[in-house]
Amino acid sequence: MFGPWKKAHQVEKLVLEHLTQVRRTIDLFLASARAYVLDEDGDEADRLALETHRAEGAADDIRRKVEQTLISGALLAPSRRQILEIIDRVDTLANAAEATLDYLLVQRVDVPAELVPSICEILEFTSRIVDDVECAIHALFADKGSKSTECLDRIDSGESEVDHLERKTTKALFALDLEMGRKLHVSGLIDNLVAISDRAEDLADHIALVIVERAF
């Protein structure tokens, strides 16, 4: 099904390197967010945030290498478009992680203790969703469309769970006896936290479209 891609080993290698670097970026983001929210260790959160920014920059460097390789004509035009769109969407996951840390740490969001378990649950689901993104893309390159579809289904399910947690956490937030300004500040954090799962769902929709296109 994905024969034309498999001929371009250099492209595949770079795309998977980029995916690995995006995964590293998100893992560092998750560790930084947990350090801040759960451990209340701002210094460690800041250290991990710096590592997150460096990892995101390295992912950008690899993405540019992929683009340069494709521009040089490594694949046929339709395959180049598919790869570029996938790698751009993967990159948005790292961008969302970086933006969330900027919001959390630069603004020093004061997270109510009552919401910490729910926020950590959102972080855990985010990690699982990124696992499934990796699964889907590796299966795509391995010419295992059915396996990729299974991973996509889990992304959709995970994103639905995150949506549920977002609503539950936001409802709990506004039920607390806090100043409205603080509530809005924390609400902005929740919006940022769920952005990764939203972008993963967008990526999953695109991968599903690629599977359909390549089947004909």
C-alpha cells in the first residue's frame, strides 16, 4: 500500500527521527508540568522547561531536513504532500507542549490543590495519546494500515476522555470559592493542556485520509 514511501529510506528515517524528537519534547513537557503542579518544585519545572525548548528546537531542525529532502525530489509529488502534511501536524504537538509551559511557568499559574489530580490525569491521557500517535505513524511506514487504524481509534477515544476531563475540571474550578481572575487564569491553563490531544486528533484524521487515498 505504501510502496512509494518505502523506497525513500532517507525520508522515512528523518520522519521517524522527527517523531522521536517530538516525543522527547512532550515527555519533558509532561515532567516539567508535573514538577510544577504536583511536586510544587518551580526550579525543577524551569530546568525541564529549558530542556523542552531545546528538544523542540531540535525537532524543528529535523523537520527542515525532511522538507529539504522532499523538495529535492525524493518522492513523487502526491507522496511529498502527504509526508509534509503529516510532519507539520506532528510538529504542532511539540509546539502546543512548548506553549503550555510558557503559559504555566512564565505566568506562574496558581493551581488549586483540588484540581491537581484532574490535571495530572489530563497529562497521563496526553502521554497515552502520543504513544498512539507514534504507533499510527510507525504502522503507516511499515505498510500496516489495519494496525495504524487501531492506533487512530485509540487516539480518538483518548481525545474524548480528555474532553470529558476538561469539562469536569472546568466545572470543578468554577465551583471553587476563588477570585474570578484566578479562575480565569487556571481556566486558560486547562485550555492549553488539552491542545495537544486536540492536535493529535487532527493528525489522526489526516492519517486516516492518507490511508484511504493510498488504498486506491
